[in-house]
Amino acid sequence: MVLAKAGRSLKNLPKDLGAAIEAGRILGAVVSRFLELEKSPVLRWLMQFGAVVVM
């Protein structure tokens, strides 16, 4: 529903986020926040890089 309001689809999101949404593991508030962060040019640029996990 959040994606529909934003005029977006799962195809326009990163694959891991789209898969988590389809599986029902992501709340609408998280998706809303992601879409808000994506509006920032700097954050949009940073989000294009894969996540680094350090243990």
C-alpha cells in the first residue's frame, strides 16, 4: 500500500528489500522511511553500494 501511494513497484526497489516486502517481513513504516531517504541525492548515491557486514 505504501508503494502504491508513492507510485512505485517492487521492481523499482533493491532486490533484497523487495523480497522482504513480498515475504511480509518489512513494515510499511520502514518502506516509507526508505522512500524518504531515497529522495536525498547523497543518500540515494550511498544506497547504490552494497552493504558491508563486519563481524
